[in-house]
Amino acid sequence: MADIGVIGGAGYVGLVTGVGLAALGHKVIAQDVDQRRLDMLRRGISAVYEDGLEPILRQLIDRNLISFTDDQGATIRNSDALFIAVGTPSLADGAADLSQVIAVAERLRDEIQDYTVVVVKSTVPVGTIDVVVDVLSQKLRAGEDFDVVSNPEFLREGSGLIDFFAPSRIIVGATSERALKLLREIYEPLLSGSVVVDVPWIDSGREIPYVETDPTSAQLTKYAANAYLATRISFINEIAGISEKVGGNISDIVFGLGLDPRIGPGYLKPGIGFGGPCLDKDLRALITIAVENSYDPVMFDGVLRRNELQLREVMNKITGALGSSLYQKRIALLGLAFKEGTNDVRHSLSIRLYRALRDQGASVTGHDLLAVDEAKELEPDLEASTDVDAVLAGAEVVVVLNSEQIYADIDWSGLGTATLAPYVIDTRGVLDTSALEASGITFDILGSTG
Ligand code: UDX
């Protein structure tokens, strides 16, 4: 079993990766600068919501397989492999901000003593691995003191542990056989289905594809995956827009489309667009990579543009229902996080919608099952609650922004007979239209007419 350090170990990717690797039996030190999160994690509490994480974390702490520290030097010196999971935010021009990755590389250069494999988990532009190698090579010898490997993550927020323990694939990009061998050893327990703590997602009957390639291809595979998912979403949003104009029904269209085995049903939910920390950021970074290499990414420009326009589509529906003045109009937003099943409100298009409505003087209330505190922290003036009935009360317009089952289960019958029945805008197509009709509610489904 290996000694593994995770730099950025209290962040989303770092924590899921650290917990996952420790559950494979490795001894993991998760290093981070965020003291508050480290203190919580030592007590078995995670600041990010992730299904099933805390019980596994506690088992690992009890078995001494994971520890949390702010000491970067000790983490580096005590690890056979160091997983770099620090943030790569976007710069204003869309390029990835590599300052954290470079700062870590400089520390590695000064601290590495024995041969160490540096595994880049963070999604970084092609060429970054070369930068990391250059920094390390100022003092150390590549192939003898260190090797650098790209091992992109494909973790969805909220389903990160499932994606770790039952991955669709593991991609490892390296040129050194010694480094590839260590990575194979690290992942071997996962490939053979032998974890050391109780994990429900292991399917030992299924073979996990393990792909070894060069670092550039590994990094591009990650960008390609997120660009493709973003493209599907913009694609279906554009079909929804056309469908609405010509009198189609988007849920029937999505169903019929997804039955084609060459297309499949996933990532075809229309809505306010793709939010979250990855799809938009990675697509912008890929566009920058293309432009910097004298390639014109016309298609991806269009994917981003459609995503920006989706917010306006939803705004148009609201002003279509309420008139152009939104002053003191009561609007309920159902779903504040960037998607269902997470408490992450960063890069949430619902929050952008809230800001646009607030700036026009509307009186907005918001509902979310997991993200109310986070939304209020970001937007202290937002009235938000986990009680859907309270949020709906008195609303003139209700906008459904994600696919949470609780919204499909709303009983509209009382609301339809209220003096001021709400106008319901369903951006996700999750509501039961016959129940809405029976309740006398006027509604508007994104992508469908009538
Ligand atoms: C994504 C990738 O899925 C993951 O593999 C990668 O490593 C990180 O980025 P995540 O950002 O957690 O994961 O969210 P995801 O579940 O992919 O959803 C992204 C956005 O697309 C959300 O705003 C979601 O609501 C939206 N979406 C998703 C749609 O609008 N329609 C869909 O059909 C699917």
C-alpha cells in the first residue's frame, strides 16, 4: 500500500479523491490551507455535501487511514505519490489560472527527497504538465527524483463517491513506465474490487476500463468530456427553443431522441443552462487553448453563447407573464444550487437569475433542499427556505429550475383556487401538466407549447 498525499485535500475533488484512495487501503494525508474545513474533517464532518461521505470518512479516521493537515512540506516529504487537487479558477479571459498549481510545483521542487510521483488531478490546460516538470527540474531529475502524471477526475458533485468507486473509466497519462506502474498499483484494489471499509458502490462484477496514454491526451480527454456534455445541453436547449416556436413537446422529443442508441438519453434535460464549477470553466479554457494554438473553435463558441442566452429565455418568460415592470412582483425560485442533489451555489444560474430579478425590483423567495444556508451566505438579502409551501405562498410567478422530485410532487390544487393563482414556469419539464391543468394553474413549459 502506498503513502499518498493530497494537496488541496479539503476541497471537493481532493476530499473525494483522498477518501477514495484511503478506502482502497492506502495511507492518505490530506493537506489544505482551509483551517476551518480541516478542523471539521478531523471530526468526520464534511463542508461539502456528498452522498455517503461522512460515514466512510469516520471509518477511515478510526482506522488511521486518513489524516488532515496544513503542513505541506511534511505531506510532500512523506508521500510516494502526491495528488494535486488545488483549484484552477478562470481568469477574466477564460484561461485557467494556474497560480496555485505553480505554487505547489515550487514547493515540491524544494521539498521532494525520494522518488515521488506527482499526479495532477486538477483540470489543467495542455502544457501545464510541462510547466510542472520545468519547475521541478530546476532542482530535481525527471525520471529519477520525480515523474509527473495526468490523472483527470470525472467526479460529479453530489455523486462524487459513486464516480470514484464505480468509475466509467480511469485515465492515466504519463511517459514514464515507473510512474505508470505505481499508478496501476494504487488503483489495483479498485480494479479488483477490494476496498478496506464498507462502501456500497463497489461492483466487483464489472470491469473498470483503465486507459494509459500520454499526458496531453489524458488532459484533452477530460476537456473533451466536459465540452461534449456542455454541447449536449446547449444542443437540447436549442431544440427546446425551436420546439416552442413551432408547437412541439420537448419531453416527447427528448424521449424519442434518446432512444437512438447512437445518441442515448443522458444529458438531454433542457433548462436554464449548465452551471456549476466545471462545464462552463472547462469549456472556456478549451476555447482559450484552441485560440492560443491558432484554431477557431466555432462550435464551442456557439455552445457557450446558447448557454448565456438561456437565462434571457427564462427572464423573457417571467416578463411575459408579469409585464415588463417586475417592481415588487413576487417570484418564487425553486432550486437555488447549480443542480439538484448538491449544496453548491457557486456558478449557479438560479443565483444569476435571482440577481437579475432583484435588480429589477422584484421580491424573490427561493427554495432548496440542501443549499439554503449557502445561498444566503452568498446573497444575504435573498429570502430562502427549505419549506416549499412557504416559498410558494403568495407567489405570482413560480419558476422551477431543477429536477428535484419534491417539485414534481407539489400539490397545486389549493393554489389554483387562490385569489392570486401563480403562473408556473417549468424550465425542466418535471411537473405533471394534467395536475396543473386540473388545478386551474396557467403554466409554461420550456420547450413545449400548449
Ligand atoms: C461535471 C461533469 O459531469 C463531471 O464529470 C466533471 O468532472 C465535473 O463537471 P458537475 O459540475 O458536478 O459535473 O455537474 P453535472 O451533473 O455534470 O451538471 C452540470 C450542469 O448541467 C448543471 O447545472 C445541470 O443542471 C446541467 N444539466 C445537466 C442540464 O442542464 N441538463 C442535463 O441534461 C444535465
